[in-house]
Amino acid sequence: MNEYNLLIQKLEFFIKKYYKNQIIKGIIFSAIIYIFIYLSVTLTEYFGHFSTKIRTFLFYSTLIIFVFVFVYYILLSILKLFKIGKTISHKQAAIIISKHFKEVEDKLLNILELANFDKNNGFSNELIIASIDQKVKLLKPIPFKSAINFKENFKYLKFLAPLIFIVFLIYFIAPNMLADGTQRIFEHQTYFKPVSPFHIKFLNDSLEVKKGKDYKTKIEITGKYIHINNEIDFYFASEKYKTESYHLNILPPPLILNFNVSVDVPNYTGEKDKILENIGDLTIPIGSKIKWNIKTLDVDSLYLEFSESKILNLKNINQSFEAFKKIIKSENYSINFYNKFFKNPEKIEYSINVVPDLYPKIVANSLIDSAVYTLHYFKGNISDDYGFKKLTFNYKEKGKKEIIEKINLRISNNTLTQEFYHTFDFSEILEKNYTEIEYYFEVFDNDGVNGSKSARTKNFTFKIPNKEELRNMENESHKNLEKKIEKSLELADELKNDLKKMKEQNINNSSTSWEKMQMMENIADKQKSLEEMLKEIAEENQNKNDMKKTLLAEIEKLKEKFNEKDFNKLFEKMEMSYDDLEEQLDRNLEVLKKFELEEKLNQSIEDLKELAKEQKQLSKDVKEKNLDREIELKKQKDQKKKFEKIKEDYKKAQELNKELEDKMDLKDFEKEEKEIDEQFEKTEEKMEKNRRKKSSKMQKENSEKMESLAMKMQKMMDENMQEETGEDIDALRQILDNLVSFSFSQEELMNNLKNMKRGNPAYVEITQKQKDLTDDFKIIKDSLQALAKRTPQLSSIVSKELLLIENYASKAIETLGGRDIYSTRSKFSEERYKQKVATSQQMVMTSANNLALLLDEVLKSMQEQMSNCSGGSCSKKGKGKSSKPSMSSMKQMQKDLKKQLENMLKEMKNGNQKGGKKGGSKELAKMLAEQEKFKQMMNEFGGSALNPETQKKLNDIKKMVEESEKEIANKMVSIKTLERQKKIMTRLLEAEKSEEEREIEEKRESKEANKIFYKNPEELFKEKKLDLPFKEILNTNNLKLDNYYKKKYKEYLLNLMED
């Protein structure tokens, strides 16, 4: 019965809280009754002046009511709280609780009734106790005490509060009403005389008189008539006598009956004109025109006096006065008026607060495009109290006053606080030979009173870099990109290790569910960091990023509910993905270093050629004595320093070459460099001795030596490129042969599986062959990756197709390995199994064919390039890079495909179906490869430069091509496929026409066509998470604020800007 005793304790606590609540409620009720009765009795006595008997009755009856209320509402509840007297029973408490908690219902009453059940009625006592305990456990979580809420008593305060307010109001306005009434009630036995409106003062010094004599009294009567509005006659009287009458005249005072003030606000503020009734204190915008219209009574003269002692006399027209004034600054003024009876003028004082038109505010931030150093993006905020006239972007040469150009920016003139964005390319002014440009933004407000005011940002500067600075910028950009790639590689490696560690722990069951979730969360965070880094590295990794986003979604899903089977599948997918990513990043790093090396070598060659020209020109100047000897000597020393810099750059290039996997054959040229150095030294000696002729000759010889060195370096570069291209062609041929062989082997394996009957033991052999084929493909993969490192144009596409081949090959092996699951089931399950394997194998073939077509095209391009090389001079520029595909080539490709489909359908109609034969599969594979190539051409053809209408049509074509691909892959070619192909042809014609119209339009605006593609500044600032001190959160145009709040809002925005 312990549970039951606890229940009884809870009921006891509830009963105590019940009576505490009754006490609180009683105090509030008592206070309401006490104050109400007190006010009623006191005010009734104050105005009624009752007799002593009535006041005595009121006193005792009030006292009895007060005692009764205290006993009934407070004292009885206090006694019951301490269990003095009869209190509510447990059953009554249970009824109250059940009303509050619906889930309790009659359960509590049943428990109490069971506890009081007669033990001699034949029922088992243990059974009753067990039933009670069971029901008590159900009610145990319910907090009975919460059925009583003290806060519910607050609702009675709405009756008490007005009474307290009335008491305080009377106390402050007419305290005698309470004091006198209270005093006369408490002193109910005392007589109180009524107060006379007149006061009689007895003036006699003595109150003694001789018997029989007259006593002359002297008295003084004082009193007043209150609020006399009309003329009256009055006299003094006693019981038998009265004085003569006196006439009291009334003089009319000067009065203002009412007045209104019309405020004509300047239009540019956007505020409405207003008319104020009987309000003289004004807050108005600067430049407002005010008209006073004053209605008076018995006023002879009225004038307005301003703080500057300026007086406006108003003309009286039938007791109506008018005045006009334009207000420019804040000041006080008074309305003065009088008449003939009251010459001393009455004065009413007011003030005018002028809201000035403040200067506009402007702030701006800038971002420099990471790819184009001359391209600057700007984001700014402007604010003003009434609006804007214009916003300009201005630039000038530093140190000069003349502005080169003012560019007007588009803004909303009436939006008081707004953001603006601007993009400017300083390459437009590079040709004008400025060394440093100063630029700023300037905003003008729409002040219609004082004239437009302006504010400007701080001066920004753009220093036009010289050749050396440009190179340093490029080198810095390369270094940053290398660091990001290396960091991405480290992060990918960490993710692989984390996954392996988690898999090992999962196999050994050495970690708890919570630890697994934590590890998954850590992996997800690293994955997000990797995604962000990949975005920054290069746009060519977009396909990888999309794949990583899919993996991230799966990780997030697995975080919510860990599943071992799902984790193992995800692990295999992610491991393959990260391997591919590391290979891709390695290739990118190698390509970047190779590009940097070629850039350095080309720069060294160009610098040598330029230095040779300078040396040659100096030779001519020395010979013809065009310059002073000191200037010539200085130029010679400068050119020597430049050569030292060229040598240093070439050594750096050699060091960089050592870091490459596929190194170039770079010669030392030490002999040539030494000869040129010695020639510089000898020439300088001759110049110091003022031997001009000899110096000039040596300079000319040195110039020729530098030109020769530049040619040798160029030849070395060309030979390296030609050799590399030859190696690439050989590698491409071998890879192409291997790919074709792989594709045919995969097709043969797919056909063998398709023709195999249920229960054939050769399934095991096919599974092994698929594994062997996948292992053999690794050799092709390694060769392709090595080639991709030297051919950047292939990198992205090769990575994508290789990953697809690996994924689908793994799926095919996995499905083949799980055949036992299907073999024991129906024939239908067996067919599904075959279809699943065939789909994966078909996708492997498609990707292999795509790669073969791509490599074939690249091979042709490289062979053509080799044939164009002459005399051992061949540049690698544009290697593997084809021009943008034309619409006509795309149309021809789809036209050929249409013919192939027509021939296939014709053969099928004649009963010559080749669906299951090698030849038919080969045709389908070829179609799929051509469709994939067509999609690639569309991607290259598309982009931001296209007409939106053209892009829309290309998107429609892409969708239809994908549908056709599915039907071809599943060998479901039909009339519907052919009809779709005709629609594709029609859409291509429409897209071609739309693009031709765009090109015509572009020719009209050729200047626009040559512009660099600008990014969206708003999106760029969001991406960089850069913001200005404030943004407009409220739109004041849509808010009806009075002047005070408008002023506060404006101050708030300006403070934000200053911070």
C-alpha cells in the first residue's frame, strides 16, 4: 500500500494548495468590497452632510460588513488550511482534479472507493491491493497540484484596478472629498456645521458694555461670486433691513476661439500637406510654408512675434486673422492679442522645430575578379531622408582634378535607403597610358530648398601594373591554386582513412551507435569542406562536385539512421569516388605545373627578344650620340640586370621542371649565358672609357647573341612539344585499340549471358570473365590517366567516363555474384536478373564507346597538327582542343542518325531483326556513342552567350535525345523513336534560325559583343559572404510613421552606417 499512501500525500498537498488559492482569492474579493463600500459611504457623506444618527448607522453597518467579509473570505480559509474545522474530503478533491485532468476521469474515485472497500465482503484483500497499486501507477505521473493555478486569480484584478485608480484620482484632484467624508464618518457623534460661502469677521476690541447703554458692533463681510458671465445687481440684508442695490458690469476679455495651421510641405520631400487644428507647436521639413488662420472674439489687435524679434501684424477681418511665413530654421513664436478694455496683451507661446534636409550617406565595398585583375565588382548602400537625384561612378588620373568619366548608375529616386551594385573593367582605359587611377562613387540628394547636396565614398585607387607586376600576379595565382589542390588532396585522403577506420570498427563491432553517428557527422563536415574547395579550384570539376553532392546526401541520410548494409554500399561507392578525385586532382596539379613551366619559358624567350631589341637600340644611340654618357651607362647597367633576371627565371623554370612527372628536356645554355655576361662586362668597361664606336659594335654583337639564345630556347620548346605530341599519338593509337577490343569483349560477354538458359553452370565462368575483363581495363585506365595529365582537354571527360565504367562494371559483378538469390525463384526473376546485368554491361559498353569516339577525334586533330609542323617548329597551343561545334555539323549528325533508324526499322519490318546478334548490337552501340557525342557538342555549343530562346530549344532537344538513348540502350527502337528524331531535326532548325537572329543583333552592337563576361555582383558578394554595415530592413515608404519616429528611424540607420 506504499503507492496508495503516496497518492494520499499528493491529495493532501493538493488540498493545502486549494486553500492557499482560496485565501488569495478572498483577499482580492475583500479588497474589492472594502474599497467599493469605502468610496460609496465617504462620497455619499461628503455631498449629503448627513445627521449624526445617519452617520452612526453608516459607521456600524460598514464595520459589520467589513468583519463579515474578512471572516467569510479570509479567516475561514486560513483555519481550514491548518485543518481547523471541516475541510474538503479526498473524494471532493478527486472530483476537482478529474475536472482538470481528463485522463483521470473516475480512476481516482475508484481507487478511494476500493481502499474503503469492506474486507469482510468475500473479496481477496491481496487482489484489492494489487488493483489499487495498478491504478495508482497509472496516476503517478499526473501532477495534482497543477490543477490549482494561482495565476488564474489575476482575472479578478480587472475589477480591483479601476477602484484603486479612482481612489488615487480623487486623492490627487480633490483630496478633501476623501478626508472630510472619512473624518465625519469616524466622528459620527460630532456635529459638523455647513461651510458658509461668506466669511464674517468681528472687528470690536471689547465684548463688554455698560448696562442700559448701546453697543456698537463693527463687522467685515468677505465673499465672492464664482464664474460671473452676466451683469448682476446685488445688495446686503438683515432680518428687517437691506441696503441699496449695486450693479456689477461685465467687460469682454480678448479670446481666441480656435485656430488652424496649414503647412505647405516642399514637393520633393514626398510628404503630404497638413492642416492642424488648435496646435501651435510644429515639427516641419525645412522650406515649408505656413498659414495661420485664427478665429477670435472681442479682439481688436493680434500679431505674431518670432524669436528674431520679427513681428507679423495680422489684419482683422470680422474677428478673423491670417498670416503667412516660409520657415527655414527652428524658432519660437508667440500669438499676442488685446482689446480696448485690456491693453496688456495676452500671450500664447509656441515653438517651430524645423527638420533639416541632411546630407546623403554612402558606403561601398569592392571585390576584384580572381581571373581578371582589371575587373572590379562593387556593392554599396545609399541613404537620404527624402530621396536622390543621381548616383555616379567617377574616375580620374591620380593627382589631377579633371574627371575622365562620370558614369550614371540606375537607382530608385524615391527609396530612401537602398543597395546598389556596379561592375567596372579597367582594361577599357589601359590603352590611355595612365599609371594610377583614382575612383569613387558620389550620390546627390533631391534637396529642393538649398540645392542638391552630395556625398562621396573614400577614394579607391587602381594601380595599372607593369610587366613585372603582372607576372608576379600570375605566379601568385598559380601558387594559390596549387595550395588549394594540395589541400584538397589531403582532405580526400583524410576522408578515405576515416571511412576505412569506420569500416574496420564496424566489422569488429568496437564502437557504439553514438560513436558511429559522430564519425558520420565528422565525415559529412569534411565532405562539405571538400565540396567548397573543389568549387574554388576549377569549373571543370563540376561533374565531380555533383557526384560529391549525391554522396553527401547519402551520408546525411545515414547519419539519421545508421544501417550497416547501407554503410558498406556507401563505403564502396565513396572509396571509388575519392580514388577518382585524387587522380583528377593529381592530374590538375601536374597540368597546372606544366602550364606554369611553359609560361615561364615563353616569358623568358619574349624577354630575351625584347632585351635584344633594347640592346640594339642602345647600340644605335651610343653610335649616334643621341644620349648623354651617364644615361647610356645607366641604360647598359639596367639591361644587364634584366638579363640576370631572365637567367634567374630560366633557373626557376628548370627547378619547376624537376617537379613534373613527365619532364621536358631543358638545356642549360650556360655557355651562351656566360658569353652574353662577359659581353655586358666588356661593353660597360668600354663605355666607361668613352669608346663609343667599340661599345656600339659590342652592343650590337650582344644583341645578336641574345636573339640567337631566344631562337635556341624557342627551338628547344618546339622540339619538346613535337616529341610529346608524337608520344601522345602513339599512346592514343594503342589505347584506342585496347578500348575497341574491350568493348567487343564486353558485348560478347553480354550476348553469351543473354542466350544462356536457366540452371546453366557456365554462370560462374561468366562471372569470372567479367572480373577478368574489369581487371584488364585497369591497364587502359592507367594509360588514359597518364595521357590526360599531358592533355588537359581530355581530363574532365576521361575522368567522367572512367568512373562510369568502374561503377557499372562493379554493379555487373555484384549482380552476377548474387545469382543464387534468383536461381531458386521463378523464371520471371531469372529474366529480371539477366536484364539487370545486361543494363550494367550495356552502360560499360556505352562509356567505352564514348571514350573511343573522343580519342579518335583527338587523334585526328593531333595528326593534323603534326602534319602542319614544318622545319621542326611546332607549337603545342591548342593541343587536343577543337573549335566550337557548328549548328550545321550537329544537324548532319542527327540527319545520319535518322537514316540509320529508318534502315533499322525497315529491316525489322522485313523480319530481319538483329537485336540479339553481334552486328545489330554493334549498330546500337554506335548510335549510343554518336548520341553521347552529340550531347557533348550541344554542351560545347551552349552557354551564357546564347539567345534564351535558342537555349530553351536546345534543352528540349537534350531531353528528347535522352529519351531516344534509353530506347536504343534497351533495344526498344520503334516508330515513336523515329518521330522523335524528326522533332529533334525541326528543333535544331528553329534553334539555328533563332541563333542567326541573335548574331545579326550582335553585329549591330559589336562593342557589346567584345566585352568580358561579367559575373552577377550580387551573387558574388553573397558567395563571398561580404556585406556592408547595414541593409534596409524597413521600407519607410510603406510605413505610416509620425515625424518623431521617422527621425528616430533615420538616426538608427545612420548610426549603423557610421559603425
